[in-house]
Amino acid sequence: MVTPELAQRVAAISTDINSPLCVFMNRRGQIVRVGVGSLRQTQIPLVELPRYGDDRLCGLRCLVTQTEAEPPSQAILTTMALQRLDLLGVMVLTGAGSRGRGGRVSGYIEHTYLAHLVPQAESPWRVAAMALDQLCSQDFLALVEGLEAEFRRAFTARQVDQHSDLVVIVGLLTQNLTSDHFLHRFEELARLVESAGGQVLETIYQRRPRPHPQTVLGTGKVQEVALVAQTAGANLVVFDRDLSPVQVRNLENLMGLRVVDRTELILDIFAQRARTGAGKLQVELAQLEYQMPRLTGRGRAMSRLGGGIGTRGPGETKLETERRTIQRRINRLQQEVNQLQAHRSRLRHQRQSDNLPSIAIVGYTNAGKSSLVNALTNAQVYAADQLFATLDPTTRRLTIPDPVTQRPISLVLTDTVGFIEELPASLMDAFRATLEEVTEADALIQVVDISHPAWPDQINWVMEILKSMPVTPGPMLLVFNKSDRVDAAALAVVQSRYPQAVFISATERWGLEVLRDRLLQLIAYAGAG
């Protein structure tokens, strides 16, 4: 790794300038970079490393100096792990030494430490104390080759068993969130990851008054997340909030992993769940509208021309070409969504001409809307205990006998896409054709999962989304589903709070007769209004 003479010269220079020194060398022993400052301050950006990956080391060794007579700090070892350095030699300086003739120096080094990464261990690194001559006599090339062989075996085994993304989820508890709200939101993020087909390996959060404008988290916490992700073998980091394009770029540069925010995660779930042509159309539009402002910052190849002398010229950059292509596609998709709106409007007018009252079923995702449609109409709508299990709206006819005359009365039930806290604006815009089923309905049923600990907040979020729609929906009936999962005392409290609500269990099919009677009253009230 290093000769005793070179080590003493580095130590002497560090003592003279009274600052730590970092010397990076390649596997041939050639010095490729020298930095003044700690390893964290002088670290090489991940994009500039010779190579990077979970199955190998980066190809660089580093020799650093420090004056503290103690093993290398957590910050130094974390930086070593993030850069995946081959080896790290730490020299503890005495503060004094001697210089001989010909520039020979000696006596500056008290003792040394050798640190390196290890695969599949409780600690991601190993640190050994030794004398300088022991450090210099090590066969470092053989040690590194052996370590890389172990990393490759561990990586191959993990890839064979991997059928999904391995995810670290990250949350930020700010001053405008209560602990309970943050906890429910964080648990919901884990459910979203599972719904998208990912596997949550670790969860990390930080408490800050407000997000950091560049990296959301503090610098130290970003490095902690990167280290945890690397140790756990994760290939994706998911944040519990929306991130700006700059924040995503900064985080990916610091962590060396793909970073996804909450909106992109929801869009991915929608892309998987869309089955019909209309659903796929609206999902693609939402994804393109999300990607449009995030085209910048993809590196020098995507930068804009015309920034100054020597940069102007004919033609357009790759960024402008891609932006124009996406914008043309967005315009085309918006036209198709408008056509979809017109088609669904014609279907609604046809139902109105048949004098069929319509009821739209709304609610927070996974509240049991599809299960309720199946229970009432014997439909075969896909229903599962997942967030956004169904995406495409489903319309079914329901016939209920009049309780007095026994005359059959028909109405139309429409199962709509589930709502969620802070529903992304791109989804609201892209799914306007679907959401019109809500605004054009004669009445609404809001299904609430009473077994969820945050059901009051879910009611509020659904109401917020309904209020944001351009047309105020009609009268609404509150239906508490999954009532069989709540004890009698808790159920009685909710019943006293919402005396006009209906309490059912769609899967157990109880409470449905009461619901049918209330549906007749609801459409009668809507027709009178």
C-alpha cells in the first residue's frame, strides 16, 4: 500500500501545515489525488470513482493522518464505506519528528490502523491497530482480491434470491407534524412500497424543524442512510415526501443509489394496476407530467447551450429535444383524455335518459370500496388488502326492492379510484375523466375503514379532495366498513359520534340490508334536491 518513507513524508507534511492529509492511490501504488482536510472533506465524488457497485470495491486505497490518539472515527469509517475504498490506512501523528540529510524524515508516526470493508457481517468494516512496519509489510493486493471475491459471492447470492426492489424508507418529522400523524404516514409509506412490489429492509427517520433545501435531511443523516442502505444490500431509497429535482440529484450523488419520492412511488403503483386502455392512458399522462420538470440535471449531456462565450451554436441540445418530444406526447394524451371525458359523458347522459340514479363510491385507499361493490352486486371486481388494489373505475347496476311496494328500483354504483393523503396534483389532473364520475353522480357513499387507527384523518383527507373538485358532489352517506374488527365499546363511541352513518362488514356481508334501505333514502333525497 505504501512505503515507510512515503508514510513519514506524508506525516511530516501534515504536521507542517497543521491539518489532516488524505492521499489516494490506485492498485498500482500510484498517487492519483492528494487532499488537505478530513476524509469526509476530501472524498472523491461517487461519479468520479474508477468503479462502484455492491459486488466490488472502488479500486482506490487511501492513507490519512490524524492527531487524535484513538481509532478512526465513525465519520471516517462511514466515508470509507460510502466510497467503497479498497483499504484505509490511518496514521496517528506524534506532533514531532526528525529530519535527516537528503530530506529524510522519521519519528512523526506514533502508530497506525488498517481498516477495510467486510461482507455479511454485523459491522460493515474491520479495524486493526498495528505498527507502521506491519502496515507496510501487508500483501494488500491479495487482501483486496480476497475481499472482492467474498463481495461477489454475497452479491450473487442476494441477486438470485431477489425478486423485488430492496428498499430503505426515509421519513422526516417536521414541526408541523404530530408524532401520531407521522407514524401513520410512515406506516402507509411501507404499505405503498409493498403494494409496488418492493421489500422494506430498513426504516430511518430524522426530526428537523424543516426540510434541508438541498438534501431534505442533514448531512450526517444522509451518510447514515447511505451506509444503512449499503450494509443492508438495498438498491432503492424511498422518501415519505415529494422531492424537488435538485434534491433527488443531490441525494443520488451522495448515496450512489436511486432515490424515489412519494409521488413517483404512487405513480409506479398506478402503472402496475392499470388494466384498461383508459387507465393506462391516464397513468402515462400523469407520469410524463411528473417527469417534465425533472429532465434537467441529468449531467453534461443534457445541459442547455447558450450559456456564454463558446457555448452558443446552431441546433438544440438533447435536453430540449427530449423536452419537446415529451411535451408533444403530453398534448396528444390530453386530447385523448378529453375524448375519454366526452365518451364517459355520453354514457352518463344515456343512464340519465334511462332515469337511472347514480351513486359514486369514494373513500381512502384500501377502505373496502371494491369489496362493497362485490357484496352488493355480486360482481367480480378485483379486491385485495393492498393500497390501490384497483385503479380502473367499475360501474355496476344494483336493483333494490321498495320496502313498501316491493317494486324493484334500479340504480348505478360506480367504484372510483382510492384517495390518499396529499393526492399528487399530476394524478388529479390526469384522472379528471375518472373523477368526473364523482362530480356527476347524484349521490356519494364514503367508505371508511373503521379498523384503521387514523380513520378520522382519512375522512378529512377525502373531504379535502372532494372540496378541491371543480363541481361540488351531491349528498353523501358515510359508511363505516370492517366494523367486525372493532370491539363493541369503540363501535358504540363512533355510532354516537356519527348517528346517521351505516356500519357494515363487506366481507362478512352484514349490515347490507340496512345499507340498501339507506341507499333508497339517499337517492330519494338527491332527487328531491
